[in-house]
Amino acid sequence: MTGKKNIIIDLLTREWLLIGSLAGLITSSVYLHSLPHISKADIGILFLLLSLFVTVKGLEDTGFLENIAIRLNGNSFVALKLILITFFASMIFTNDAALIIIVPITLKLRLPHTGNLVIFESLAANAGSALTPFGNPQNLYIYWYYGLGPKAFFSAILPFSLTFLGILVLCGLFFFNKEYDSSLSTKKYTINLKILFYLISNLLVILTILKVIPFITLIGVMLLIAVFDLSCFRIDYGLLLTMLCFLGLSENMKIIFESLIEHSDHIFLLSSLSSQVISNVPAALLFSKFTSNWKALLWGTNVGGFGGLVGSLANLIAYKIYISSSRNINISFFTRRFVIVNYIFFVIGVGLFYVFKGYLY
């Protein structure tokens, strides 16, 4: 009986967002006496996200991403290097994938102040992933939902990521030791055909997101992967199902409220604050139905990635990996530090929006 109870508790802990979104979808559909309409564009966004997850999983399985992280091993500024590689890797491979690779490497290195470094890596992942349409799920959704082009997107979010990059570099130099003695050895690593295949596949996904190549290209890529390496489809389907539920829920909420919130301050504050409760990906799905003001929504959901553990799934990933390690960790103390530092960045992010508001509009 105890075993079943533990399984249920574990399921609720891991999939609470999916369960909550499904409950909201069912409740709102019963209230409206109808099911929500999921458009072809919504399905296309989910397929893009699936493709991105699969190709990144392929790169993870080959050890390519881990090798990039290990090659940072050295005797100077390694903490800063880990923060920077997390920032830039998240721009291409998503914030979740970057942390899944970098945090375990960080634990292996046994650096001083490892807990603080993990916190700053999670901050770097959220700040770096904000810069590209494929860096995180909410960016991908906003980019496609509003039919944006690369220039408009990058120019809108560039001040956000560059400012936080500067802050992270200063923090990396100030808070962490410059020198340390590492016992983690590197090994010779060569690019083989499998790695090259997944690098090209990932590039094709990125080019499709940027609308450089036709969408149908991805169907061929996914079929090839399914035939030759089905293991790459072992991805986080819970997140995809959560997004599907929130797509339906957001349609229902749009009908229920029947209003369009156009004021940039409202959308920014609502999306950033609601991210602390429902996470930033669902916040992007929900508020996109209420506004055409994509810049405020883009900033709001990315600022909302900072703050509490719920703000971004990347936060939960970094947090869970660290507290699940075999070290003697004061979980309560680490949690307080994690939340406090994240909310400092959240407040900075809110201030940045109003500083750059004139540039954005």
C-alpha cells in the first residue's frame, strides 16, 4: 500500500502541471458545454516542439552535448565558462536540454559553491534561451502564433538577453573562485555519422522554425529518425500533452472572458506574475488569446521564467537534479537561496522592461 502511495505522490510531483491543465480544460469545457477548437497552426507548433525535442535527444544520446561541457574543464574561470556555455547552449538546444547536460557535469567537477553555480546556470539557461525562437517552448509558440520574422523577434528580446549576459558574467567573476584543481579527465572525441546526422537534423528544425525551409521537410526528418533510431522518441511527452491541454484551455478562457487586453503593462505584468503560478509556457499559451501585443507577452513570459521554481520548467530541472545528487545537501537552505536569487533576477527583469519600453514601442 505504501508503495502505491509513493507512486501516486511521485506522479503528482512530476506531472502536476499536466494534471492541473487537464483539470482546467475539462472544467472549462463542461462550463461552455463544448470542446475547444485546436487549429492546424497549433498542431504545427506542437510538431515543431516534438521535432526539436527528438533531435536534441539524439545529440544527448551520442554524448555530443556532454563532450562540449567536459571540454570546458580547465584550471581557470571554469565556473564562468559553465555559466556561459549554459547561456549559449540554451539558445540552440533549449534551456531544458542545456541544464540536463550541464548540471550533472557541474556536480562531477566538485567545484566549491556548487549549489550557487547550479542556481546561476538555471538563470543563464532562462536568459540565453530567451534570445532565439527555438530556445524555449514559449518563444517557439509566440514566434509562430504571431507570424513573426527573425529580425522583429531578435530586436525585441535582444536587450533582455544581453543585459542579463552582462550581469551573469559579472556574477561569475565576483562570486566564484578563478582557480581550482580538477580531477575530471577529458577523452578524445570525434564527430561520427550519427552525430553529424543529428546536427543536421537539429539545424533543419531551426531553419523550419525560422521559416527558411518548408514545414514538410521535418516530416521526412522525423520519419528517418523513427526508422533508424526510435530511442530518440523517448522524450518528455508530458510537456507536449500539457501544451495541448493549455491550447484548449486558452481557447476556452478566451470565449469565457471575451475581451482583448491590449495595454502593454497589463500583458507584461499578467504574464510574468502568472508564470509564478502556472509556469511561463502555459502563460504564453493563455495570454496570447487575449492580446496582439506580442512584445509585452514575450518579455513577460521570459521574465516570468525567473522567480519561483514553477516559473520555468528549466528551474525545476536544475533544482531536481541538484537535490537528487548523492551529496549531503541542506535542501531547505538551497531552496531558499534558489528562490531568493531567482526573484532578484525577476525584479531586475521587470525593471528592464520599463527601461527598454521606449525602445520596444
